[in-house]
Amino acid sequence: MTGWADRAAAMYDGSPRRMLVDGRWCDALSGETIEARDPADGRLLATIPKGGAADIDAAVTAARRAFEGPWSRFTPFERQALLLRIAERVEAEWQDLCLSDTLDMGMPIQRSLANSRRVLGMLRFYAGQAVAIHGHTIANSFPGEIVSMTVREPLGVVGAIIPWNAPIAGSVWKVAPALATGCTVVLKPSEEASLTVLKLARIMQECGLPDGVLNVVTGLGADAGAALAAHPGIDRIAFTGSTETGRAIARAAGGNIKRVSLELGGKSPVILCRDADLDRAIPVAAMAVFANSGQICIAGSRLFVAREIEDEVLSRLADHARGLRLGHGIDPEVDLGPLISARQAARVEGYLQRGRDEGARLLTGGARANPDGLAGHFIEPTIFAEVSDDMTIAREEIFGPVLSVLPFDDLDDAVRRANATPYGLSAGVFTRHLGTAHKVARRLRAGTVWVNMYHAIDPAIPFGGVRMSGHGREGGTEHLDEFLDTKAIWINTD
């Protein structure tokens, strides 16, 4: 741990950081700042600018100028080459980026380091897509010698808003496809985890990104985020975060009818059939909700278990949870880091109490923790048994390390209950029977269904939700469509 600790002490010393607007690293126009503290021990890492509506306006103006200026003359090949240079630099500086994430939002270093394949894969996937954008020549039935075709054009200025639970991946997932298609971006990271985003922006700038193509405005969601969502100079809002905030953004975007894509919350079900391979299923089902201390939109927080295997599953899940090590994420042996803030920890504690009050049986966990004497925001990995579908912990997104186990007798009933939620982001199924896997996966109402696995995300595969988990897709060729307009061109050749 010492090596990481020494690097951590040198990386952030409490000094101010600046945001990026029109190629310049600057303070907020108000001069106000926000403290960035390590959620594991409360140490002051840095201060960041508290940007507001005026800063957003300056960033949008810069992004529009870049979109209509030098950036518009970049060829697909040049955009691809730029993204590949960025990927090389990100790979070279991967350890520092991961350490920054660990310090800023608590993700265990072992988890962030393992995410390199996904993040680097996204950069290189979108680089490939930059030279694969094309329209079609389409036969029409109009009289005369008329040629009709379509061309795909960049949409314009994109406003991107990301949460605090995965800053590196969240930033790349928003910025890389925008750059590939020729759009420009104003990125608003969470005020609770902006430091790594600023590091990433500096890398992109140093790789040759023209001024104004990427702007990063730090600040509060209620100020900078709201101003970005409502700004008439923004052509598209790409948002990841809570369903409640997503509703507000959708309303704000209506002013100029800007396009909106929303990747929102979830209450994802995982179904353990009676023939499931428990040696495989138990650790995966546990980490489906405990990974990143439950601070993940796809957390498999409702575990439906065939009643025949319920006792064994509960016993093995409890053993697994008790074996997880909590601590500061810079320790490579740590499995679970802190929650992002005191407010989030208090919110999760409220759900733990609701679970007890409503009659669920606490199997393990259920309390705050202070591993190694750390004064951070730690919650023990928690499992509730004897949970009914109408309990609060089974209905609402908790965003913490809390698993609800719900027994079932009939697979049809399990699917019906799994779907009885306003969300629809992801789901999981564990079974040895291929027919069961196909049937259940098709019947579950979710944007992604994993069978005998969980958490798999690949740049080439579309990801997103249905119902109150949002709309639009990130990843795959479908993602590029979110940043492109289709123009029809008619030519009379007579």
C-alpha cells in the first residue's frame, strides 16, 4: 500500500485546480470554489471552481465557435488520429488517472485499474467509427432524373452531464463519440468528483484538441448543470444520473427542443434458478450489488432466489459479504471503499432502518464502519432476507451496498415480479438450462440482460435503459446516431 500512498500524497496537496473554457484553464467568473475531499478520510485534496450560468454561457459560446470554425475542417481521418493519440496518452497515464478516481470518489484501486480494457476500448472503438460514418443513395419515385441521397452531419454543440461514480469511463463515454462525429462538448462533471475529469481534459488538450472543442465547467448541478440543460445554444444533452434529475433535465431541454439522452437509475433484478451453478452465481450475484460499494446504476439489488435453494444461497451470500474487506481504496487488498459523501451515507442508513422497520430480516451488515480507524463514509455490505416486493428497500434505488433477497416458487412469477418496477436498466439470470436462459432473458424488461454473468460492458454493444431508466443508447454504432443528423439531398440531373 505504501507505494500508492506516497503517490497519493504527491498527487493532491489541497491546492486549487482550474476548469477548461475555450482552451484556457481558468477560475469561475464568480471566483467561488468548492472543496474536493477524499471520502475515505476527509483529507482536502484540492479546490475546484464553482462555475455557474455565466461560465456555462462562455463555454457554450466557445464550443459553438469551435464547431463552426477549425474543428469543422477536421477530416474523419484527422478525428480518428486524434482519438488514437488520446488513447495512447490515457494508457500511458492510466495508473495516475485511476489513483485520482480512488482519491476523489473512493473507488478501490484494484477496480479502477481493471477498467482499462473498457475505457481504452471505447476510445479506440470510437476512433474506428470516425471514418465509418456514411449516408445512402436511395432510389426514389419522383418523376424525372432525380438523384436522392442522405448524408450524416454532426449535430452541433453537446452538453454532457456525468455523475460521480465512474468519472473516467463516464467522461470518455460522453466525449469520445462526440469527437468522432465532429461535435463539440461542454462537459459538467459532478461537483463531488471533478478532479480526474480535469486530468483527462488536460490530456486531450495536450494531444492536439483545438480550443473550444472540449470545455469542462465544474460546479453545482443546481447551478452549472441546470444552466447547461436549459441553454439555447446546446443542441443535445447527454445525461447520466438519477431519475429525479433526469426529469428536471428533460423539462429544461424543452426550451429549444434540444435532443436528450438519459441514462438513469435502476432497481435491477437478478434471478437465481434452482439449477443455477452456485459456485459461479454466488460471488457474481454478491458483487452485482456490492461492487463500487453499490454506487452503480446497474447494481443487481433485488436477488430472486428459487425457494429450494434459498437457505444455501443466504448462507453463502452472507459468508461472501463478511469476507469483503473495507478500507481506503489505495490499498490493493480492499474490496469496498467509502460512499461518496456523508449525505449519501446518511441516505443509505435511512434505507437500512426502513428495511428493519418494515420487517425484513437483517442477515449481515447493516451499519456504518470505520475500517483501519478511517473517518470516512463507510457502510458494511448488507443483506436483507425475508424481503417482500412492497418493502421500500425492494422498490427504491438505494445506491449503496444493500442486497434484498426475495424467494420465489414459480419462474413465471419471478419474471413477473422482476418486471414489477418502474425501472428497466439491467437484469441477470443464472441457470444451466439454455432454454430457460433464452426465455427469461427475452421476457425481462430491461435494456441489458446478462446470463450467468453480470456487469459486462463492451464498446461495441449498446447500453441503456427503458421506462424510468431512461432512453437512448451508449456504446455500439447506435451511440453515434445520438450525435448525428441525417440530411436528405435531392438533385435534378435533367
